[in-house]
Amino acid sequence: MQYVHGYHRREQTRLQDQASTLVELLHSDTVYPYGSRVLEAGCGVGAQTVTLAGRNPGATITSVDISADSIVEAREKIREAGYTNVAFEQADIFHLPFEPESFDHIFVCFVLEHLAQPVEALQRLGTFLKAGGTITVVEGDHGSTYFHPDNESAHKAIRCQVELQKRAGGNANIGRELYPLLQEAGFSSTRVSPRQVYVDAGRPELVDGFIKNTFTAMIEGVRQSSIDAGLIDRADFDEGIAGLYRTAENDGVFCYTFFKAVAVKR
């Protein structure tokens, strides 16, 4: 797996901003019964782990990630938050060191978009889930982005990020595919709900938290890679970023859709 956004400090900050901004939208219904064993696959720097642990104090959570540095960051965030119901382990989700059917529930957030074999990943994860247990998957979809004032250069800059992720083996538009992916992986009773982020000046916390610090920061982070790959020239990319920031002004509007799927192991 190649993480197209990189592992630098700015990206860690962006992930934290994204997580805190979207807590209610994405996780208001992420609740597991007391005593549940939950596997968080691909925890990264712990941006979602803190929410998962806080909303499920009666669950025992095992959070894994392939990056040792990310595990260090995640463990520190959980320590700072004062939660004691999370254990961390460095591991590849394609080669997890657990016994089959070890978990009651599995949680996967913003991971499949970076994988070249998402169905295989879901199938592998399914082996660690008890029959009747659930898997929750959350992903975005860059193709769902639209805004006012419209700006073609902004769309071009977004398409650069989509293309770079595709070249790295991922899919930035995977949100729309969650239902067929889970069905192909052998899960049943799949339910997918779109979670739209709608932002205008009447929602100042989202203007900063989502338009500026989450989405535009993500696109801005691939500026040099996009230029080096010959996908766009500097002037056009910079105009696109300016166009995205323009949507954060008083007459601007920004929309983006995440997709949350919950399925059951047969």
C-alpha cells in the first residue's frame, strides 16, 4: 500500500482536523455492545481511534496499522485522551497475527481507497470476524465534490489527486463502490448510507474544519507531485487551490459525500 498523501506532520494534522470535524456525521451511530471485541484495521495516527474508544468504553479495541511511526502517534493520542480500552499492534491487514473469528466487529475507515485489492482485503478481514459479526467501512468519494462559485481549475486540481491515487494503486472515488465490494467479498445484509458534508457561511466550524483544513489542505498537499507528474502546470494548480479557498467566503458553498457501509458476516 502506498499512502499518496504522505506521512509528514502536516498530513497528521489534517487527519486530526478531518476526524474532529466529522465526528457526528460519520460516527454518531458507530456504537458497539458492551463486551465486544473490535478490530480497527488501518488506524493510522489514531484520528478515528480516539472517537471509537470514547464512544465505546465497554468495548475492547485492537487497532493495527502497517506504519510503526503512525502506531506511535496513535498510542500517544489514546494516552493523552485517557482511554484504556485500546491495544495497538503494527501489522499488515493482509497478514494479521490473529486467530480466525477473534472479533465481534471490524471497523475500517479511509483504508480501502489506498488498496489495489480492496475485495481481497475485505475477505482477509472477514476471516477474523465471528459469524453474525459486523464490518463497518467508511470512505469518501472525490467525484461527489461540487461547489459555488464553480472553478474549472479547482476541478482539475482535484482530478490530479484522483489520478495520483490511481497510479499508486488506490481509488479516491471508492465510496460509491462499497456495496458491490462488500457483496463480492461475501458479506450479507449490506447497508450503505451517504453522509453529505454541506458547508456554507452559516456553518463556520465546517468552513475552517472541512473546506480549508481538510479537503483543500489534502489537494494542496499533492501540488508538487501533480506538477512533477505532468498532470497540471503550476499556474493552473494554484488557481484551482485559490478557487477552493474562494468557496470558504461568505457567498461560497461546498459539498462532498462520504459513504458508510455496515455488513454482516454470514
